[in-house]
Amino acid sequence: MGLYPECEPYEHGRLDVGDGNLIHWESCGNPHGKPAVVLHGGPGSGASPGMRRYFDPARYRIVLFDQRGCGRSTPHASAHGTDMSVNTTTHLIADLELLRRHLGIARWLVWGVSWGSVLALRYTQTHRDAVTELVLTAVGTGSNPEVTLLTRGLGRLFPAAFEEFLAPIPEDARGGNLAAAYNRLLESPDPKARERAARAWTDWETAIAAAPPRSVERYEDPVFRQGFARTVTHYWGNDHFLGADNDEGAVLRDAPALAGVPGTLVQGALDPGNLLGTVWRLHHAWPGSELVLVDDVGHNAGAPDMAEALVAATDGYARTGR
């Protein structure tokens, strides 16, 4: 079975989460169905209508929202004056809890893609009683080795693109954290320097995706490009705000805390993150989790076979009730 048909929200709003931030949220499907919340990737990608289609709208109350600084939430990270110090993993987890209580939901299934899988895992580790199940895809854990792989290690596979990726960075900064170096460029007072850095960052993200998903078309929008690149490098350059000991991976270290929470990991066999074995290590450290590998697919939740596996997971959990 493929994705469910498109559906429109039956309610939406903007929630004041503090620090001057308003997050946009929407609910779709059955108001009396099993609650599920969708955590988008990036950080900074924003939610998209297609994410509603991984759930049976007759059986789920589907909640989507744009995380701080992106999508329809305000202020947007593309605005140079936006305070990024109040956009951290801790803030996003607190926003999730505020939204859950605002909507009157006791517990919900948490669905996360890419960065959203990191956020979902950390949220569950810190708010276990609020989560019924997890469905995660394009899985990561936000560890520093993962960042190093994606910003430096893959340079051996894509040498021409990597040379272009390094070009904007001052030579004396090329040996350090490349995401942090890019973030400094994206915080420059010079708008032309910020735009050059945003373009170079998204060009690299496109280059390392062997079969880029359709969503990379958003990189042609200068507002999206600037906000996305600024937010990703803000997180990647600061240990994903998971603590200074993140070289071993705080999320992976605390995976045993997920015991008893049912979960499905749907991973493309060609996802570059697999080079570190992260998803296998997570699966084995998380008692009761299920790992579904999809052949000939990379970091792309929208590929047909990935979509089929993800829908099978949410259909299965729909039968378990709340």
C-alpha cells in the first residue's frame, strides 16, 4: 500500500512558546482518532503537506507543526536579527510538551524523519510517559561523528563537490568543525556573505544525496535556503545541544531508556549515515525495536518502498489503539 490520499487540516493555530516565538501547528484526520505528532527534519526544514499521508486519516489524529524558526513559525531563522540562542533541542522538546498539553493530548505516537528522528528519540528519553510508539526514518542520533561524516568524511566520495564546499571557509578554519565554520559565515553582518554560504551549504547537501529527494527544490527559495542553512549549522556546530560528551552520542548512550516503547526504524540501505552503523547500534540497544531496511534507497522517506514501509508501521500501530 502506498501513501494515503491528501487531506486538509480541520484545525490549525499558532502557539506562543515563549522567547518571542510562535509555532504554527495543524491537526488533520479524525479528531477522535489515535494521536500522532510528526517531527520534520533539518533542523529547519519545516513540515510539509505530504507528511500527513503516512497516516490513515480515518484512524489517526495527525498533528504537524513547524519547529522554531522555520516554516510558518515566527520569527524565521532567515531574518538575520532572529535570536538563535533560544532555538535548541531543549527548547524544541519543551515546545512539544506545550503543544501536547495545549491540544489536550495525554499520549501520542511520535513520527520523525532525519533530524526529526533525533528529536523524537530525545523527547521520548526525557518524556517517556507521553509517547505510545515511535516511527522513525532516515534515522540519525545527532552524534558528532555523524556530523563529521556528513561534512567531511563524504568528501572522499564527492571530491569535486567537497572542494567547492570548502571554498568559502577561511583556510585556517578548514581543519575544525566545518558546520561551525559555516555557521559563522551565516551569522555574518554581510548579507552577500550569508547568501554565498547558504548556497554553498545547500549545494553540498544536494551533492551527497545520490538520488536527491524532490524536497531539495526548496533550496531554490532564498528565504528557505537561508533559514535552513543557518539552523542546520547552528545545531550541527553545537553538538546538537545534546551536551559536550556527544562524541559517543548522548541519544545512543541513553537508548536503553527506550525499553518498553514500541518502535519501528525504517532505513534506506543506501543512506550515507549507515556508514557509521548508527541505526544498527540503535536497534540493538533499544529492546523491542524493529528495523526495516529498504533496498536501493538513500536518505529519502518519500521513495515509494520507504513510504510503503512507513505506512505499514503506522497502520500496525493504529490497531493498538491509544
